[in-house]
Amino acid sequence: MSEAIQVYCVKCREKRDVVEPEAVFTKNGTPALRGKCAVCGTTLFRMGATPAHDGMEKPVIEKSEKSPSPRKSSKTKDSKEASKSPKKGKDKGKSASAPKKRGKSPKNKLVIVESPAKARTISNFLGKEFVVVASKGHVRDLLVTQLSVDVDNDFEPKYRVPNEKRDDVRLLKKEVDNASEIFLATDADREGEAIAWHLIHATDMDESKVERVIFHEITQNAIQEAFAHPRPVDMSLVDAYQARRVLDRLVGYNISELLWDRVRNRLSAGRVQSVAVRLLVDREREIEAFVPEEYWTLDAKVQKQASDKRPFIIRLVKIRDEDVAFKAEGDVKPHLDMLEKSQYMVEDVKRGTRKRRPSAPFTTSTLQQDASRRLGFNAMRTMRTAQQLYEGIDLGAEGTVGLITYMRTDSTNVALQAQEEARTYIINRFNKEFVPEELPKYKTKAKGAQEAHEAIRPTSVLRLPSTVEKVLSRDQFKLYKLIWERFVASQMANAIYDTLRIEVRAGINAPMPYLFRVSGSVVKFQGFLAIYEETRDEDAPLDEDEGRILPEVTVGEVLTLVQLLPEQHFTQAPPRFTEASLVQSLEEHGIGRPSTYAPILKVIQERDYVEKQDKRLIPTETGKLVNDLLVQYFANVVNYQFTAHMEEELDDIAEGDMQWRPMVREFYTPFQAQLEHARQHMPQMRQDDYIGRGCPSCETGQLQIKHGRWGKFIGCDNYPECNYTEAYIELTGVKCPKCGAEHGGELIVRKTKRGRIFYGCSRYPECDYSAWKLPNQGKAQPTTGDDEQDEDERIASYY
């Protein structure tokens, strides 16, 4: 071993050179390396073969050494021994759970995943010798009540097991203590790698027993392949997680504390969420500053003089070979008289074809965007449903199986086997013309995409949406159908359009000065359009040419003018963001990663920075105020390029090309100076909204709108001396359609458990009227059981 080998040292908290390296094999025959840390002398251990293993004989594992099923042994041998021993008092029946006291070695192979649903699915694919349990997410985290980062000790994070997770960890530790091998099968991303690492430390695992397994779909083949090729925990991915966690805590904790003092409580700031709010505020300021400009277009409705007299519209594009630019009605009028008297003659006819390529399979961001536009799902609803499809659905005879691949990805890559299966399906359903000659390849448009995983696709194309619909919920079926159609379409041939462009000259005498033009296209070959067509961006201009059918004309043919159509227009302000377009913008700027988009959208709405109206995100006054303070005092924190650069550095850490502590130190040094400056100079901007009533409890205080964990409420400004509170009711001024005329009921703003706004009668429960929209803003939509929201999002669950 002439070359230095580095292994993560739990004492130094970073990778160190190994001294006194020794090539060894574990009890189950897996090659490993044992040595000591060159700095502190701590024993280091790393799974995997090294050059020193070359030539060494792998130990033969006798069948008798293999661990029998723990469940079987607990019901046979241990139970028999228990029946022979005396049963006294509280010890009755407990001998089966205490093999260590009898000097017995652990029996089972333990697999730990995050969720119970995933555990149930995976257990179906593993033998009886495996026990699969769930950690139910993270088991350790930074302390909530303090910074939990030791800035003076090289940014050492202080992790602890939260109170609500202690029982879970206690149960996990019992399983760990009774395991001969431990497989950490958490998700295949940085977060999943971090959960695996936290599990090791929270349960005091013997790292020589631990192996990490990775799979991107929960199917029989994927699980077997993963367990056949385990690996150690990737500390580079863990370091990237720690860097992100520490950075977010340094920013969020310090700035949020400052905002609580200078503005109001329950506010927060974040390294990524604050940039998202800035995008929204900047767009709102653009809209406020926008001055519309008038412009005019001039179309002409013409028709053939022959038998086919269907009229069609042509647009004036040039006058005397100069582009048309009418800025006012006065610019158009001088041309109308001449054009009324002009002759219209076909000058040119151009026919051709164009190809339209299918969209790539879904990534996390494109799935959230299309689900928003096509299904009306918000980002959290999309990811929650996708998680269910990934973790497994009970298909009856086939058992429980994951229907889609991993849903947090920025990659458009697809496994060769999946592509071949899709091609076979397409040929059988249509014919060979519907598949391209070569397997399609797509390149992601996301800035800084890692493309470590596959795109989001069905685990098997042969599981048609129609065949699994009966075992899926409504949301699951809609999203699975969307993912299935998008993937199948991505493997199909291009659509082909026949195009036609007609140019018409108009004038009284030659040379005719006016040039009109019209284009149209019709589908010649459907290709992928036979399965799926991507939803148009709600803010993208319509393609007026597509689907426009034009009559057959020839060069020199004279057309008849039916009508001139001058029309006034005004330039439009940039549109407000929707959730879909905000995710797209974040991705284009390289801000955030697939796992962060949905939480960002959720938190900026929960913190009262943003309101959603007709699917558009509008920054509140609080959002604007906080943004302006951050821009003034923490310019780099809310800088688009700076934040994107930090994401790139986190990716470098994940690749093992950068150490995380120097990266955090480089950020924190100037940030600390900014923080100190803000503490000294940021003005008090208290948002104390008084409602004009005195406190009925203490009679000296005034009631004001306050913000708590569950939203707005009314409280006394003498708090904590006076604890008086009452519910905050937002009136709409609209009478209840059901009881307003007779009893004076008025509609008030309510929220479901998931934060969706609805309108209910102020006389509830005497009157149970509720609707998603105000009656005077469109057709009322009562919230009946036919609504497509989740069961726990219905109105009834709010009260």
C-alpha cells in the first residue's frame, strides 16, 4: 500500500490518511480496510477492496455460519429454551428477547429505510432472514432552541435526537444490537445519505457491520441488484449535506432572530427561500413600474374568387419593404382608404415540413410544473403523491411494488432496459414508424444539474394506467398517468407538420407597396402526439399557425378583400409567477435543488411573505419589507449569482473535490461582519396592527393582530402580563348565499389544514355553507365531496 488512503475519522470529523493499514475480511467475507488515523490515532475502518487484497484468499463462509431468520429462531429454539427455564414473576416469556445475556451472537440481517410504506414494499422482495424497519425520516438534527453550530470550533454542528424521535431510536437500537449485518437503504440522494450517517451515530452501530445499498426504483430486480453491490456510506455526500445544513442554520437562525426583533415574530429568512422571495418582489416591482405602450396591427380578411370561398386572415407586415410599426390609430388610418381600393394578389407560396421533438422524461421540476398546469396540483401535493407511487402500491397478485422511479432528480437519463421495453410496447401498439431509428437522448436544461439518477419514469411501461387505476387513489392515478404518458411519448418518433406560408401583395398600381403574410401548419404524422402533448406554459404566446388550415392558392392568383381589421393593442407587463413558473425560474438560475423546490414554496406562503390569488404568487407587504431589509443589509445572501455559486460549491463537496469546513468559513467571515453591522444599524420596522379595541381582560391593553404558529390571531399588547386572545376573522363583505338574507350571515376567509383558502359562513355551525370562490368573483363552487382535494383538505376537517 504505497499510496495514501483516506477514510473518514469520526473524531476529527473529516477524512484522514490511514496509517498501519491492514487488509481484512468481515465475517460474511466482504473485503475491508482497518487502520489508524494519522492525526489522532483513532481506529479507522472502511468497507471495500484495496490493492492489498490482491492475491488474498477470500474466506469460505460455511452454511452453518449463516444467520437463520431471527423471527424463526425466536419462535423455535429460543422459545423452546424459554419453556424449559422457570417462569417467575415479570420475567415470564422474556427469554426470547435476550440472547446476548446467554452469550449468543446476533442473528438477523437488518435493513433500515425511511418510511413504513417503503419498508413494507422492500420486505416483499427480501428473504426471511431480513428484518426491514423504518427510521421515519431523520433521527438526529441540530438543536432547535439554539444556533447549534460551534463557530469557534471549526463550525462543528451539534446534533441531537429530538424528543419526539427518542422512542423510534430506542426501538431501532434494539434491532441494531440484534443484527449480524446492517443495510442502510435510505433514499439515493444527499438527504438519504445523511439519514444513513445519522442512524449510525444515533444507534451506536458497529460500522464493520454496516453497508449502504442504493436503488432508484423499488422493484424485484433493482432491490436484488442493490443488495448484491453494497458500498460504504459516502462521506462526500454527507459532507455536502452538513455544509448545506450548517449554512442554512447560520443564515436562518441569525437573520430570523434579527427580523423577530426589528419587524415581528414568526418571520424567517433562509439562504434559498429569501432568494425566491426576491424573485417575486422584483417581478412585482417590474409590474408596478410598467407603463403600457399602445400599438396597432392591421389584418385583412380575404377569400378566393374561385369555388372555395372560405375567408382567411392575412396580416400586414411590410410597407415598401420596411417593417410595419403602427404606434397609434393615426398611423393606421392613412392606409385604410388605399387598401380598400387595392388589388390583392398572391406573390409567393412556400410549402415545407417541420419536425417537433417530444419533451424529455420528467425531472422533479418539470413534473411539478406540468402537474401544476395540467392537474392543478401544488408542488407539495405533487411530491407527496409521487412519494407514494415510488414507495409502493399493493397491486394484488403482483404484490406491493413501486410504480415509478425516484422522484427527486434533475436527470433526463433513462436506463437502456426501460427504453427497449418502451420501444417494444410502442411498436406493438402502433407500428415501427412510431419509434425513432436511434434511442433518444435528452440533455437537461437545469443549470448545475448533477444527473446522478434516472429521469422519473414508470418502473414498467407494461403497467398501463388503465390496468392499475382501480388500486390507486384519484391523485395517484392522475399523476401516474401523467408520468407514464410523458415517458412513453419521450421514446416515440417526432411529430411531422406540413407547413404553408402565403405572401400577398396589395396596391392600386405596380409596384404594390403592401406585403401581407399568413402561415399555417397541420399535422402530417402524429408521432408522439398520439400519446401526449406537453401543456403550454400559461404565459407563453399562442402558436397561431398551428392547426390553421389555409386554402390552396397559386402564385399570381387574385384574392377578394372581404374586410379590413385594424386592431388596437397594449404591451403587457410581465406576468406574476405561478408555482410552476417560479420553480422553472429557480432552476434556470441554478438556485436550489430537486429536493428543495416544494419546501421553499410552502415556507414562503406559510410565513406570510406571499399570497396566492388565482394561482398567481403575490408578495405581501411583509414580504416586500423583509426583502428590502435583506437586500440592504445582506446583499450577497439574496444575490442570485452568489446563491447559485454556493450550490455549485455544494456539488463540488458532494463530488469530493472540496472540503466543507473551508467553504463554510469563506462564507461566514464576511457574513459575520454584515450581521454585526445589521444589528447596529437595521431600524425598527415593527408591524403592530392594532384593531381599535381595548383588551376586555386587563382593560389597560390594546388588541392587535399577532402571528403565531398556526397563523394570525388577536392578542393583547400587554403580553405576557395579559394572555387574552381571540380568533382572527377576515371579513369579505359578501353575504352568505344560504342564510345572509334571513339571518345576516357573512362569508369569512378560512383555511384548510393544508393552507388552501376557502370561504365559509360566519354563523357556522348554524350555517354550513362554504365555497372555494366568492360568489361575486365567479361561479360559486361549493366544497362537496366531489372536489378533487385530499380527504384531510376538505372543509369539514378545518372546523
